[in-house]
Amino acid sequence: MDRDVTLYQITNVMAERVFQKIDNFNKGRREDAGFYAISVSTPYRSYYALWRIFPDNTYSPLFIQSLAVTFNDAAERAFQYLQNCNVLLKVKDNTFFEPYYGLSEDIVAFGKYRGKRLAEVYYIDPNYVLWLAHKFEARNPRDKKLAVLAKAFATVHYETVIRKHHLPAGSRFIGQPGERLTDLHLEVLGTRLQLDAYKTTGYYVDQSVLAADADGNRYTFIIKAAASSMSPEMLSCYTKKINPHESLYIKSAKVLSHYESKGIKYTRIGYLKFK
């Protein structure tokens, strides 16, 4: 990770902690298709932002969205945005992005979003930007440039959204039984309720969770009940409900066992520590 950036209103110790988080997040991620970048705040721009940098100048650096006003919060939001994306995340000095702030070719000049920047439109209505990328017939040079930028956003959409909900069918075993895994970014594929048979008083309803990482590797684990329930078919009001498509960050977990079903490999984990 390149630390050669000018950080504003943050101690070196805190900055290094965030850089370490980014280094951990980047394990297994690739840069052959370019990278995502966090632009740092300045006295004149008080927020950190997320950009997409494409290889070989395929597109200009693409502003995606503002993140936060602190480095740590910005990194956490970037992690969440890119959790199921295999592209590397970097931090770039704001001077790198200065030439692109004043450009106006990303402003929509027609239709219901007339006058808005493409990043704003993508944030509230990504399907409209995908329409611009794939079906819009541009009739003048300005609109042609807008369509090209829309194609860049379509790439971001594919990397961060489409892949997230279309995980590959294959999977591999992760770690060895007894090994401790760290920094797991998972998407919940399904949950079911199950009664803790070892509790003899009250109904302790646990959640059995099936989840997958960005590469489609499957994990199963149990979220224990926080308290007893009124019935064996409902969660306690003190237990957080886990929903399909929810994103989970597990700080650490222990590999309990491996098993295979219908050609798909599963890693069963326990002793979960959530952030």
C-alpha cells in the first residue's frame, strides 16, 4: 500500500491503523483490471471519496461517491461497497484527482435527470445509467461522451453489484480444521431457525446461516440466541435477525470442519467474532 499521501487532521498512528486495514482487505485482490481508490480529504474538500481507476486509460478516473469525513469511516464504507469485488483498493493523494473535478462532460443534458452529474444519477437510479450505457443512441459528441462514461459505471456495477448476486456455483474448502480465519467479508445466502437442543429451559432459537465470500466459497455457521424466545419458531427480541443478501464482516472465526454436498464444498466455522 502506497503511504505517500498527504493526510489532513489525522495522527500517524491512526493513519497506519487504517492502512493496515486496507492491506488486509486487499489480500487476494487483483490490479490487472485497474483499481479502486480513496481520495483523501483536504482543507478545501473535507470528505474522502471513492474512485475507479481503469487500466491503459480506458476511461478517465471515475468519481463514484463521497465516503466520509474521517479516514477510518471512509475506509469502512469502501470495504462495504467493494466487499464482493476482487479489484484492489488504494489510497491516492487528492492532487491526482484535481484535473477531474472541474470536468462537465458527466452532466446529463436531457431527460428527467437533466443537470445532474452521472455519479448522482447512478447513486439514485443505476438502471438509468445502465440504459445510457447499453441502449441510449447518442446523436451529438457531448452525449457520446456521456454514454462512454455510463459504460464505465456499468463496469463498476458489474464488479460490485452483479457479481454480488450471481455467485459462482463452485466452491473450495477454506483453511484447515482448527485454523483461525480473519477478516471474512460474506454475503448471506440463506438462514433457517433451529432450536438449541442443549438448553433444557425455555426456547433458545439459533440461526443457521449459509454465506459466501467474493469468490463464491460457501461457509456455514450458527448465530446463537441472545435470550430465550416465546416459541420455538421465533427469535428472541434480543437476537439480531440475519437476512438473505445481508453483508457480514466477521473479524475472526475458527474452522470447525469441511463437508461436500452435491459437488459444492462447504467450510463450517465457529467461535465467531464480529466487529
